[in-house]
Amino acid sequence: MAAGQHNEPSPETFAALYELIGTFNKTGAALAPETRFAEDLNFDSLIVMEFVASVEDKFDISMPLNILPDILTIGDFGVALEKLLSER
């Protein structure tokens, strides 16, 4: 999947991430590329790991855990996901 812009994943990637995030979004926060996992969605480390596992299952990938500290928003996650998908 090619990103629409330098730091913005494709609409298809966003749609897939929004669907996956929905089950973890206990705050009811609106989902947008700039939505932050910790501050807006209140994701703690356990929820992050469960979310990553669901992404890995859906896309049949393995996400390196060392990139997670750099991922703050849904947009960041989408960019990282598309990079991983393009490398396989």
C-alpha cells in the first residue's frame, strides 16, 4: 500500500486500523490520524500488546517491538504498518 503523503497512510490502512482499534476504544474517542494512543485512547502497555497482536494477525506480519516507543498516533502506526507490509 502506498501512502497518500509522506507521513499519512492510505485510506485503506486507516480503515483497517480503525476497525481493529474499535474493540479497544473504551473511551469512545473519535478516531483520526492524529489520535494518540496513550493520551486520547488511554491505551496502557497491555492494551498496546493486544492491539499489536490483532494487527499482526490481520495482516500476517510480525511487528518489531522496538519501533513501538516511536509510535504515538494512529497515523504513526499506519505509516509503520505500511512500511512493514512493503518490506515483506
